[in-house]
Amino acid sequence: MTTVAVRPHTIEKAVEAIDARRDEVVALTRELVGIPTVNPPGEHYQACAELVGERLRRRGFEISYVRAEGSPGDSDRYPRFNVVARHEGAAPGPCVHFNSHIDVVVPGEGWTVDPFAGVVKDGRVYGRGTCDMKGGLAASIIAVEALIDSGIDLPGTLEISGTADEESGGYGGVAYLAERGWFSKPRVDHVIIPEPLNVDRVCIGHRGVWWAEIETKGRIAHGSMPFLGDSAIRHMGALMERLEHELGPKLASRRSEMPVVPDGARTSTLNINSIHGGQPEPKEGLPAPIVADSCRLVVDRRFLIEEPLDQVKGEFVEILEDLARDRPGFRYALRELFAVEPTLADRDGPVAAATARAIQKVLGRPAQFICSPGTYDQKHVDRIGKLKDCIAYGPGVLDLAHQPDEWVGIDDMLDSAKVMTLAAMTLLTGAA
Ligand SMILES: [Zn+2]
């Protein structure tokens, strides 16, 4: 790595300049929140991508809009638009990329403010997506603009992207771009994803996910003579009993070496996502008296880096095969819906180390290294882009994501913007 001398005084000035952008970061966050990019179905992506793209075009960035044609959910009504903005420096060098998803989840019930008005109150901006993660996107834009405006002759390239569909798996967003080389060397070297993980924490990875649908089968009969049929729901009950008393305790006893937060997520977990058995319930009148011939269960299994995916699946198959052998009439089908391997970046790698050092400098306390209980777009950067030097770092409290009255702290946005500016400077110049 080449090292470019930058005077500490100039660096300090660039960081301090972020405080003067307080109103700007608030205004930008409010503008972004004002575009209701609700996913599903994936509304208004183009308007949001253009808000980011046109702003950065005026700052000298080269702008690309990429529609993820043919990706799940992409249609002329709901096109999957992504924006990538690129700013080349004075000399060749590495590329630091800030990636934010522009989609938000549905507001849901329980709001005391308009979820898309960007209400500013008590040092916070309220609204759907403020925390997850338009506040992080705004902070990264302010950080990069401050760096460019500092007048420091920085080598290398700064990139900012706003991508679709993170909330539904990222296939029309980062995965689509990664498959086309947008998240690989030599184009990109270091990636920071400003997901809401708190201003003093560096997130280096996440647990794995395995979703499956398990169906038990029965035989239909009249509900007054259940002995003439075979209830799929009772078979499912037998399976759930085994999951509860056998698999559950086993999973709870496994603890990861990965620093997953909150602590409860440091063990392996299983959520029964949904269960459907028998005939659909009629909206009016009484249900038909019928023995259920089918029952379906969706499991959401989050697993540790220490657990191979084969083992995760195998534990379900073993219980199901046991039941098929021992329980008269037990028949089942297992269908895998979705699988993501755990991801872990090197905490001593360039981007994690530079960000941790910047946190110490800006906040005056040591950074905490953590891993996320759920997945986010880092998986695509890692697996498809083959880029290991990727972390999540951004303002906002993770617990507020997807909740009513979601908010992001304005001071937190400014602090994280300072950290991003410093980290980017370190990565571009090679200075420690
Ligand atoms: Zn998010």
C-alpha cells in the first residue's frame, strides 16, 4: 500500500467541518424518508435512487443507474432501481465504497407521528427508515462530501451506492450488482455498510440462516369419526414436541466464538415462523368438520459459524426419519426455502481496523467488535463479490429497526459521519 502524507491539522479540519453540516444531514435524511420506498412491493426506488444520484452528480460523481431486470419482484410497475456514484481522486489508489439499502419495511401500526414526514424532535429524526437505514445513507453522503470538500489531494476512489431489496434478500440490489462485478476487485477494495449498529460498534459479520417448510401428511375423513382418517396436525404436534424438547435445548447449549449481539443470539436459535393445518377457515359461518390431510410448518433456523449447514439440515432430517420409522402413518415432505452461510470479516483487516481506530479518535472510547444476529447485504459482497474486506458500521439503534416511531439521533449521524470520513481517509492514504 502506498502512503500519502496528509497533515494531521488538515484531517482535523475535515472532521470538524462535519459539525457545520448538521442541518444538511437532517434535511437529506428527511428528503430520503419522504420517499416511501416500501418493500414489498418495492415502491419508488427510482425516485430515491435519483435523489442520491442527482445530488452526487452535482458534486462531480459519475452516476450509474442499474435496474435489476428479471430479479424477483422486478416489473414495470415496481422496477428494482439501484444507483452507484463514483468519484475518482487525484491519483490511482484503492476504492472505498459505502453501500446503503434504500428500501424500508411497511410502517405497520402504532405510530404517533407520520412515518414519512421526517418529524424532527428532541435531537432525533423520526420516520420509517430513519434508523434502518436512510440516516446511515445520509451520514455516508455527508462524510464523503466533507472529505472531497476538504481539498486534501486524496488518491483512490470513493463510491456510494443506494441499493434495492435488502429487506427481501438483496437479490434485486447488492446480489444483482455483485454478480456483475460492481462489488469486486479491482473495482472496489473496501466496503462499509452503514446499517444501524451504533456509533461505537464495528460489525464484522452475521450468523447463517436456513429456512425450510416441513409438511406432514394425513388422510381426510369426517370430523365426527377421526379414527377413520389420520390427522396431519397430530403428526405435526409430534414433530413440534421433538423440536421443543430435543432440538431446542441442543441449540441453546451451542455458543459461538463470534461476538454476536444481543447475547441471546450468541447461541443457535430456531423460530417457528408459521404453521398452517387443515382446511382454510371460512370468513363467515362454521368450518367444515374434517380431519386435516396436510399441515405445514415454516422454520427459521439461525446458525453459528461453528455449525456446518449440512448438520443444520441433518438435525431436522434425523428427527423426521425417526418419526417416520416409529410413528404409524407419519409421512412428511421437507422443502428448503432459503439458505445463507454465516459471514465473518477479519477484525484486523484494513476496513475494520481503520473504522475502529476512527471510533477511538472521534468518540474517545474503544470500538466494540460485534456480529449481527440476522443477515444483511454483506453476504453478497463476501460470497458473490469475493470481497472479504467489508463491515457494517453506522448510526442508529438496531432494536428500533422495523418498529413504530423509528428514529435516528442527529448527533449519532454526525459522529458516525466523522468516523466514516476518518476511516475513508486512512484507507485511501494508507496512513494509520
Ligand atoms: Zn437495514
